[in-house]
Amino acid sequence: MKLDSTKRSREAMRADFAEKMQGFYEGEPEMSPFEGGFTAAEKQLAKFDARRYGSRNHVTRGHVSRLSPYIRHGVLTLREARDAIFQKFGRVGESVYKFVFELAWHQFWQEVYRVEGDRIYEDLEEYKFEAGTWSFELPEGVETAATGLVCMDEPLRELYETGYMHNHARMWFAAWLIHHQKVHWSVGERLFFKHLLDGNPPPNALSWQWVASTFGAKPYYFNKQNVEKYTDGEWCRRCTADCPFNSSYEDLSKILF
Ligand SMILES: Cc1cc2nc3c(=O)[nH]c(=O)nc-3n(C[C@H](O)[C@H](O)[C@H](O)COP(=O)(O)OP(=O)(O)OC[C@H]3O[C@@H](n4cnc5c(N)ncnc54)[C@H](O)[C@@H]3O)c2cc1C
């Protein structure tokens, strides 16, 4: 029997979904700009210029590969990504090195999972500060990207609309949720796993634990200057909230820990 491949096209699936969701959902469902499949992964890889990867921490204009959904779903292996980058850009240069280093982080998280198994979902170590009582609820506004803080809402909106969030914004959101909102890291871990196209148990749970300090030497936190630097001040200029990050690291540390 010959299958009708047009029924499996992205547009056909979107239309089918729209029909099934009638009555449950207002408006037309939007598709993520990430396309599945090997050809799409190859295109994404071809677009990536590893020599510009030094800008990776910049949230609004940093050059990152956006390969994670393909890596997550096995369309592209870490080794294939590394070899393709070496072949195209050579084995020299800080940016190329940094990219391969990040691929190695991914591998490292996988190795930890191999050893620890489902323990990655429990606090792996003691907190490196005096932890109080944790909440296990998401704060209001998180699920609608309406917390009132532009540096939280912009990345959350991108997450819900596309299934992707920039690494630095993931760190900011995790730090805000855990250290300012006193929500246990596992709640954020579940939220990310539900929405990220690259949602992957080891890098997800262990990165959350790294921010929390249960898999790292100290808690990760940030201040307003850091947000300004890595968004060219644009998000802070638009933000009308009473900024909880507007302090020195020393003062924030006293407030939070
Ligand atoms: C709280 C939090 C949760 C995260 N959850 C996930 C997750 O579920 N799945 C996931 O793949 N990554 C996760 N990461 C790591 C990182 O944010 C993503 O791998 C990266 O943003 C993916 O985008 P990219 O492909 O454009 O990355 P690039 O910067 O272009 O990196 C290329 C590849 O290197 C690997 N990589 C890059 N940064 C990291 C990192 N910090 N840790 C581990 N591997 C890295 C990934 O495989 C990535 O695809 C998380 C980070 C944080 C702080």
C-alpha cells in the first residue's frame, strides 16, 4: 500500500491539529520554526558559523547553533556535530574550542546520568547556603509569560511559542525561580521538560541542580548589570517592574542567601 505522504507534511499536520483542537483552543495553532528531520538538521548546521560562537552568552544577538533539538532526538550525534565543525572551521580558535567544549558538557551530563540514574531528580548534594522551605508551585504569571519582568517574560514567551530558550536566559530564569521565588528546582525542571524541544533529562535536571547548588560549588545568581550587558540594555529599558536584580553581587548574596 502506498501511503499518502502529503498527509504527513507539516502543513497537513498543523491543519489536522487545528481541526481536532476546535472548541478547546482559540485562534490558529502556530508551528515552531524548528523543522524536524535530517535535512533540516543539516541546514541548521550549515548556517552555524563556529567562529562567531564567542558571542554565545549574548541573549539577543549572540550566535548559537540551535542544534539542540536535533541532538536531543538523535538526528545529529555530538560526534557528528563536532566532526562537521572541525572539518569546516579547523581545529583552531577559541570559538571553535568553546563550541566543542559545550558539546563535551552535554556528554558529561549524560555520563552523570549513566552513573546516578534517576537520582538526578533528587538533590544530589547539600545546598551551599542555608536553604529555607521550598515552594512546589509555579509563581503567578510564569505559565502565561506575564511575570512583569521583561527578562523572564521574553524568554518564556519564546519557550512557549517555539520550544527553545537561550542558555543564558535559562540560567536567569532558573536563578530567579529558585533563589528569588524560593521554588524548588524540580518544579522548573518539569516546566522546561514539558516545553523545550531539546528537553532532555540529564542536561535539564543537572543544569537546574547546578543553578541551585546541589550539583555545583555555589548557587548561580545574576544582577541587573548582567542582563543589561547581554541584552544591550534593551529589555531593562522596556521593563517597568521594581527590579529585584538591581544590586551588587555582594548585596544580592546577602539578600538571597
Ligand atoms: C536550567 C537549564 C536547563 C537546560 N536544559 C537543557 C535541556 O533540557 N536539553 C539540552 O540539550 N540542554 C539544556 N540546557 C543546556 C543549554 O541551555 C542548551 O543545550 C542550549 O541552550 C541549546 O541551544 P543551542 O543548541 O543553540 O546551544 P549551543 O550553544 O549552540 O551549543 C551546542 C550544543 O552544545 C550543547 N550545550 C551547549 N550548552 C550546554 C550546556 N550548558 N550544558 C550542556 N550542553 C550544552 C548542547 O548539546 C547544544 O545543542 C539547559 C541549561 C540550563 C541552564
